[in-house]
Amino acid sequence: MNQPLPASRQTKALVADASGIAEAAALLRAGGLVALPTETVYGLAADATSGTAVAGIYTAKERPSFNPLISHLPDLATARRQGLFDANALALAQAFWPGPLTLVVPASSGCTVSDLARAGLPSVALRVPAHPVAHAVLEAAGRPIAAPSANRSGRISATSAAHVLADLDGRIDAVLDAGPTEVGVESTIVACLDGAPRLLRPGGVPRAAIEHVIGRPLVIAGDAGHAPISPGMLASHYAPAARVRLDAEAPEDGEAWLGFGPEGREHAASLNLSPSGDLREAAAHLFGYMRRLDEMGRKTIAVARIPEHGLGEAINDRLRRAAAPR
Ligand code: TXA
Ligand code: MG
């Protein structure tokens, strides 16, 4: 029954137990839209093999339709039916799957991911998530599942079921609630298309860990001679309503404050990503804290300087997008 679903729907809140997982998989198989937990962020999932189902994602998110989506699979064996893995791609998949890494590889001749999910490209973005609930749904669905972050386009990525509902209630069929996500920033995206692997988006697997596996520095997409090939990397992407001021020493009058590391100061509208200066904890809190500070209605959120190493690269990437002029 791949009928187009009505624009306005009742969004069911499903508990992530055996029956909730079975119902989520059944909805996906029927062409529905279900927000699923992954270890990075909640994904807005649909049957990647159905152009109609995938179209629903773009409608619910109000996402520009030229953005290709990540297809999620339960394991490397099913992923290898969809894409062609060269030696680097295989080494990276073996090192980091299941986990917060997405590989962009040439689509195989038997690739069943729809043209719409691939935005017409000859490549396909594949990920095997580590979250046990995501894994169970993917097993039960038995097909690649497309899932961008479960937020409206241009808004902050959802790291809890409540965040999903704040953006998408009435627009999707269900949200499968498994509590807050662990990693908090999206997967690292690496393209293995023609020789040197390229970093398309920093994320949950730090760059140094990837470079260790491939034994050389990653080429950064957008470097001289390499046009950015990930059209989803719009400059203004992770956007709160407030203006965002980066690398701040301290909040100015009237500003909300997003801190990092030990701080002596008291401030009314402030949250600290990690008082102990732990980048993993900071990544897990990033989107939720941005939302909470935004809800305080201040004109500007001032953000402390975050170190650029490890997960700090992904955190700073998201913060720069949040601060980009729009
Ligand atoms: O952690 C994550 O990756 C989350 C969870 C839900 O898995 N998903 C996610 O998906 O962030 P999405 O759709 O928001 O990000 C997809 C990114 C975009 O930047 C898109 O342009 C890029 O992947 N992408 C997808 N297919 C591509 C391709 N064939 N070539 C280049 N970039 C591609
Ligand atoms: Mg997103």
C-alpha cells in the first residue's frame, strides 16, 4: 500500500519494546514515516526503496529536495548489496560499524535505494547504526531505510522524542521513544569514490580515528581542487531562532550563555555543555541545550570556545552553521 499518505496525520508515540519495534517496522514497510532513535540523533525514517515514501520525508521536513539521504542497514553484509566498497571503505566499515560513520560509495548494480533518496546521484550514502532499537527495526523492516535527522529543515537536530514531536507532531506516523541519544551529533560522512577518501561532514567518529585506519590524512571536501559534493552541507543548517555568537569569553548583558569546562561565574540563562571539559558529554548535550537556551527567548546565545580536536571538530562545525548568517 504505497499510497501517498495525508499531509496531516495522528502521530503515535511508540515505546521501544518488542511490540513498538514491530509496529514501527510494519509502518515503514507500508510506506509510513517513523522517527527512530539512533546513537547519534533521532532519524526520520522511511522505506528507502520507495520513492513515494521518501518523498514524505522531504514534505514532513520541508527539506530542499536536492539533498540526498543516508540509507540505514542492519549490517555490513546488507550494506554491500547496495554499494561498492573499495579497500578503504571496507576497512572503515569493519573498524566503525555499527557506529556513527556514514560511507558514500558508488551504488551497486543491484542497489534498491530509490533515485529520490540518492537525489539522482550514482553514489549512495550507507550507515549501520549502533543503537539496538534502530538495529531491531532495520532487521524487521528488511530493506534499506532512509533517515535524515528528525527535525524540520534548518532547525536543530532532534536528540529526544520530545524534540521530534516539537517539530514534526501531526506530520509523521509515529515516533519510537528510546530516551535521549548518546552521541548527540550526526555521523561522520566519508566518501570513498575514487581513490583518496574525502571527509564530507565531521561527526561522531573523530577524524583522527579515521585517518588511523586508512593510514593517511583525509582530503577535506571543499579543499582546493575538490568541489564540495555533499549538497546537504548548507552553510546555515543548525539554526536556533536566536543569533549565535561563537568563541565568547563571557556573556554580555541580555545574552544566554552556553559554556564549556569549569567556570566560576553565575548567570541566569546559562547551561554548560560539560563542566569537566569532556567533549563526548558536550556533543551529547549540544542540540538539547541549544534548544533550551533558544526557548528562553534571548536575542543572542553566546558560546564559549570549544577545542577543535576529537569530537570538538563536529561540535564546532554544527556551531558555525548555527551562527551562519541567514
Ligand atoms: O547521524 C546521522 O547521520 C543521522 C542519523 C539519523 O543516522 N542522519 C543524518 O542524515 O544526519 P542527513 O540526511 O541529515 O544527512 C545526510 C548527509 C547530507 O549532508 C547529504 O548531503 C549527504 O549526507 N549525502 C547523502 N548522500 C550523499 C551522496 N551520495 N553523496 C554525497 N553526500 C551525500
Ligand atoms: Mg540534519
